Amino acid sequence: MSPHSGPPTDGNPARKPADIVLTDTKDTTCAVITFPEAGDQRAGAPPTVMIDCGSSLGTQETAEKMRATVRRALAGRKRIDHVFLTHPDSSHCNALLPVTQGLEIGQVSCGGDLRQYAGLQGGTELHRWLVGNNARTFPPSFRGLGAPVVSFAGMRLYVLAANSTGHTGSSDADANGCVLLLVHGSLRVAFLGDVPGSVAAGLQAEAFPAGAEDEHMGHPLSSQGQMLVLGHPSADGVYGWPWGPEGNHRYTLVREHTPSASEGGPATGHSSAAVLLSGPSAETASAAEAEEKDRFTFTSVDSRTAGPQPSPPPVLSG
């Protein structure tokens, strides 16, 4: 996978923060990222990224409002340069077609096997769309920290892992989901999708094998700096890293949604959480680093009201 094409801007100071708009509430799963504008105006428009686009309520309930939210996030742009579907789960991709209708689509990347998307409710049309847009999948046990899939104005997006079961067509679609990591300096945002806590903990164990003398300060999974983790913790790992307090970092539960029981029926909705991990470097940042604020700006939008949530994720600053 190659980075976003365009004039070299990586390392140049950004003129404004990256905007991350989330519709990742208890009912919807979608994130739209607009990379920061480069200091060099000749670099052109910053790339746009969409991660997942679905709803546990079904598309009829939410597609129109999600579509409006995505259009506002794109701020007049008519193209999404990169679309990532973390895994074949209706609540993560069933609104993709109506929400992106009329937009130009760049590279599409999917966790799991493309044929698994065809087996979802309404998946025949989705599979046809994926094939028509030359969607690509990842090799078994994929690890992509060596090269970003998008790089612009000093900000990088990595596919940290995908197909962690070692078999792309595994029935454990959650474990095979792709994990994305957005990095700008010491600030990071991890998009875990539905991967179980055991997969997340395994990634950290790969980064820092048992017996290692010192944690590599510059590694994106280190406890240094700040990392906002967004995802849907499963029961097997809800108390472990990164969903529970442990290790050499401060842990703050920013947001938590749990399925709500309906009267006379089963619980509905899609559980989600956001946690902020802050390491020692967040406390000892230099004065110069402290002045460089607001590298990531978050807006959390409720798919039902298309309005900001009362408690949006925090703004990360370096």
C-alpha cells in the first residue's frame, strides 16, 4: 500500500489541525478524517479518510443524517481518498453505499475477505460496489507499521494490523478486523473497530516483547505522549490494555456507550468506548511543544439528531 500521492509535505508544519468527525455512537460507526493543510499551499488539498460507515439500527434510520454529517465533515470536497472497512459486519458497513452516493471514491481497503461482505444483509450490492472500486484486502497476519498508507503535512495513518487470526476467511471477523493508527508527533489515535482486547494486547506485546530492557520511546504504542483509543471493547479484554488501567500511563475513560434494553425486547445498539492514555512525556513536554496545540480536533455527532454530543472526545494537544 502506498501513501497518499502528491507533493512531498511530510515533516512540514501543518497550518491547521486535522479534523476527525465521529458518528461512532451507540448506534453508528463512522469516522471521517481530514488531514491538516500543509504549510506549503502548493501541496494541494489534504487527503480525506473514512473509517467504516454503518449502523446497528439499519440504514433507513440513520443514512440520511449520516450522509449530512459526512458532507459537513468533507467541507465541500467531493472525494474521499481512502475508505477503510475494518471488517465484514453490517453495523460497520451497511450505510456505506447511500452515504457515499455521488462522491468520488479513491482507494478502498477491507479487513477480512471480500466474499464475506457479500454474505451480509444487503451484501450483494455492497460486494458489487467493492469489486467495482477495486477494493483490496490484507495478507494473513498483516502488520503495517513499517510504512504509512497515508502521509501528509507531518501526519501519518498506518494499518497497524489486519487478519490477525492468520486466515483471511476466518469466521472470527472481529479478530480479523484492521486496526488503524493516526500519528502526529507524540499524539496518536487508534481505531480498533471490533477487534477483541486479546488482539489489542497482542499488538502491544509484539511491540514490547517480554524481557525487553527498555520501552522504545519512539514506538507508536509506547506509553509516552497521548493516545486516544476508539473502539468496541469485547468482554474478553475489557479490563486489559488498552481498555483498562495498567502499565506506565494515566488512563481516562472519555466516553462509553452500552446497548440499552428495550421494553419487552433484547438490548439494542452497538457498544463503544473511548479512552485517553497519557504517558510521562505528556507531563514533561517542552515549552515549544506545549505551544503547538490542537493537532487533532474532534467532533462527535449523534446519528439520530445530527448534533454534537454533550461530552465529545477531548482535543489532543502536543
